[in-house]
Amino acid sequence: MLVWLDSPQAAARGFILIDRDGVVNENRPDYVKNVREFHAYPDALQALALLNRRNISAIIISNQSGINRGLISWDDFWQMHDAMISEVEQSGGKIAAALYCPHRPDELCGCRKPSPDMISAACRLFEIDPRQAIFIGDSITDIEAAANAGCLGIRIRRTDEGSLDVERGSTQVFSNLADAVLGIYP
């Protein structure tokens, strides 16, 4: 598990956990492999700015198996991370931390979603009660990771995705991160 922490700041009023690809930035079927392929969604930048204004800290939780698949170099990975942080901050938002799993599914690591380990680690780092935590993601494995960690999972299904898999249970679904944030924090 890779962990990036921002510099310490005043205590946040709350925390929200967010997947990266497909929620903060456009996803690609062949992986987001470098900074040229990293395109933040305008609604995500607005949502992160709103969270920052409300003193709610955002924590990124993301599988990044393209690293161990040999599709994303370490330099490219950290350049994308730095570009995300910069773009979020230029838009008035803030990322408090990012936890990434670089493993392929066949490596059977403990941190890859739907495992709850990255969510649990973030909760321990920031003293968040998992039962009070919210994790926003765009895939079934995100929702399963939230359930496995004992927190609320919220799903993003962008209208350009078409028909994906069937929703499970009573998962709240929003069309983008801005709508989700406004639904949670009206």
C-alpha cells in the first residue's frame, strides 16, 4: 500500500473517502497511464472545493494495478498524483491523503479493493469511526470495500457509462461527485 499525506492542518470538521479514476478523473479501459491521460472532471474539482470550504477533508482510496502490470512507471504515477493535487488546489480544493494499491489482482494482496484495508488504514490514520465514514466510488468493488470496512458506500455512475452491473442493496447512486457531495452535505 502506498500512502501520501499532506502537511498537517487544523482539525477537519469531517472526512470523506473518494476513489480516483472514474470519480475525480476520467477513467480509461486501458488505464490512466501518464499525466497526458489524466483529465479531472470539472464537477469533481467543484466538489472538492466545496468540501474544502466546509472544512471536510478528502482522502483518495484507489487501486492502481497498472503499476505492477508494468503499464505505469513510478515516475508517471507520481507525476499524475502531483498533477491531481495541483489541479485540485488550483480549483480551491484540498486532498488530505491518498492511499493507493499498486498490486495486480493475481498478487492477492491485502490492500486491493474490495478489501477494506486501505479504508481501514485511512480511518486509523485520521481517527475516523468507520461506521461514520463515507466512501464514494464508481465500481462494485468500491461499494464492496465500503461494506467490508463497515462504512457507507456511495456510487458514481456517469451518464456516459451506459449500462454497467446491477446495483446491490440500497446503495445511493449519483451521476457525478458534485451531485454526491451536495446530496450528502446539502
